[in-house]
Amino acid sequence: MRLANTVNSSMLSATRCAVFGLPHARRIMQNSSQATISVTRPCVGIVREVYSKWERRAPLCPQHVRELTKDGVSVHVQPSKSRVFTDKEYEEAGAKMTDDLSSAHVILGVKQVPAEQLLHEKTYMFFSHTIKGQMANMPLLHECLRKKIRLIDYECITLGGKLNGKRQIAFGAWAGRAGMLNALRGIGERLLAKGYTSPFLNIGSSYMYSSFEDAKCAVQRVGEAIRSNGIHPDLAPFVVVFTSNGKASQGAQEVFSLLPHQWVHPSQLKDLPADTGHVFGCVVNVEDTAQHHLGEAFKRDEYYSHGVARYTSNFHETVAPFTSALINCTYWDERFPRLLTKQHLTEHYEKGIKKLIAVADIACDVGGSVEFLERISSVEKPFYLYDVANRCIVDSLDEDGVLMMGVDILPSELPREASMHFGEILVNLLRPLLTSDPATPYEEQGSQLPPELHGAIITN
């Protein structure tokens, strides 16, 4: 949208500050008494999410739209009947509801935008799921290149713009919270299939609660039941293991901590008492289970530089045999040793070690650090069973094996709170982006953008 304004020279600076989009402002005429300028207000677009019927998150919430519009930014939002925030809420915050985002300088989504819907020569921000070379999304990457799109992937926005640096914007903690809630539900269902009733049966999936606070109250009630009546002695000690201590793991630990619990070190797992009045929690970091091929001390830099060339994992020997539920939150790729393989689990079963009830893979790496996560599961059907004897997956939870969960859009089950958290960070990243010129060569954009954004550009 273009605005024609007649201002005197003393007002010119204030007008520019109001729209803070200097590359989009063009001075037409100025003399000593007045100036006439034509201004294109910076504009942010928000797409309608179509990745999944369960994807109800938004990159910006109505309150963030209100902040932007007060600063002179136009916000165009594609209408949606499934988004957790209504069209009316966005309109009342100052947004224009429209399918046409062609006026937007920056277009925001959460998950991948369909390739055919991408607009030429625009700046997009979303989780593209292309940086690991995921074949399913290569057509999307190709289309971004063909349409000369500047694509910024949230996953690549890291501190100082460093490769593999600390991520600055993510839904990780909310994935952990939702994943832990779902895991507790799954544990209850699996135990029932094994012939045990338990308080965990009274916990639903995350999306079944109107808010995270309601979900926490449900977990607290389960905790009271454990404290009063205990868990079955056959299940004690009941040990929940969390891999890594990042945002996702911390979110899961927050939910777990609502139960009566005791935290223990990995070295204590083999000697835990069979207490029934509380559960045990254990955080396992890479240094706890990584073993150097030559028996040398663990060195973090060496591990991340050389991975399997120098290290193996003893997780299957020192942690897994004592684990009731594994909450896997660790990043993994083929450079690093796996935590648990199919062969590890087969060997456990052959030795009669069947303590592991459930795996909630919040990292959701199919065939990754937990090799027997063989497929992604859905929000409406989050669980399946890994049949250890036949090395296959089955939909029934009544067979012999380990319950598996690998939902890849966990934060969408707590969409309102997750979107609020995400938008609080994103809204501040937009300001330098709106004043940059996407037509500038990539190298030169480093002087227009903070390193966190410059380093996250996937295509340009």
C-alpha cells in the first residue's frame, strides 16, 4: 500500500520513524517549506497453515500484530478456520484479513509453505525441513531457488549466526511439555495392556486440555494418587530417563516434576530402591554414556568433531536396562553413535531384560538415536508398538514389545501458549528484516542484518 503525505521538513524524520521501513520510503520532492513523499509501509504476511489439520499454531499472535501496527507496519493475514486465534482477533488487532499476500515484504509461516503457493522474489520465514537434505522437501527448496526467494529457516537462527550454534527461536520447550503429557498417557495405556491399572490412565493427550495449566492440574492429581496409593510393586523403581538437558528436555522435565519424584545420577540407576510412593527421574547427557575407542577421557569438542570415528555409546548397558520410560530429546545424525539399536533391544529381551515400557521420541528422528522408531505417529493416533521378537511395528498395544511415540508436531497440541512464546521472539527479529533489501547480494546483506538472521538464509 502506498501513502502520499505532505509534510514539512521537521516532520520528515518522525514520519520515517513511524514506519521504520526506510528502504520502502521514496522522497519525491522537497523544498525549504514542505516535502511530498510516497511511502510503502512495511508489510508482514502470515500464511494459512496447511501442513496438517492439527497445525493450529501461528508465527505471530494478535498481540504481536497490535505491536507491529502501532509501529506503522501493515499486517496481512490469510483467513483460517483452524488457527487457534480467530480471524476476528487478528482484525481487532489491526490486521487485514486477505488471501493475497503479494504486498508483504516478509511472509511468515510455521511449517512448510506448499511450493506452488510461494510468491516470486519474496522473503519467507518458516521451518523448511531442508537443512538435513530431507528428500521430501527438495522440490520446495528447488522452487525457492527458481522463484528467487529469500528463505530464512527458523531452525538456522542461532546465536551469532554460527553453524550448529545455540538456537534463538524454537518451540522446543513446548514440544517437551506436550510430549511428556502424551508419554504419561501412553504409559497408562501400555500398562493397562500388560494387566496393570495405574493413575497414568487419568492423563489425556495435550490437545485434550483447554490450556497447559489445565494439563498440569491433571498431572498433579495423578501425583497425589501415586503419593497416596503408590504404583504397583512390580513396576518399582519406576524410572523416567531424559536424554540431554536442552529446551525440549527441560519442558518434559517440568511436567514430570509435578509427580512425586527423586532425581538421580546415571551412576545410581543400578542401585535404586523399589520405592512405590514416587518415581525416579534421570537426565543423561552425552558425556555420561560416550566411550572413547582408546579409553581416553571424554572431550566434548572431540566428540562433536569426530563422532563415531572415536566414540561409541554404552547407554544400552548402563542406562537402558534400568529405564521404565525413555524421553528422547537429543539431536542426532549419522556422525554420532546411537543410544539404542534394534540389536541392543533384542539382546535385552534374550536376557530377560524387559523393564523398558515406553519411548517418547520428542526429537522424532525416524531410525535415529533410537533406531526402532520406525515411523512418525500422528496426533490422533500417537502410539504404536515395536515388536522386539519380530523386529517390526504393530498398531495394537496388546502385543509384547515397547510402546513408541514419535509425533512431529507436538507443540501444535498446545497451540496458544506455544505461539505466544514463539511470537515474543519473532516479532523482534522482524524489525531489521523489514528494513533490509532482499535483492542485495547475500554477502552484502551481512551489513543489513544481524548475524543471527544472515546466517539463517537458506536461499537468496
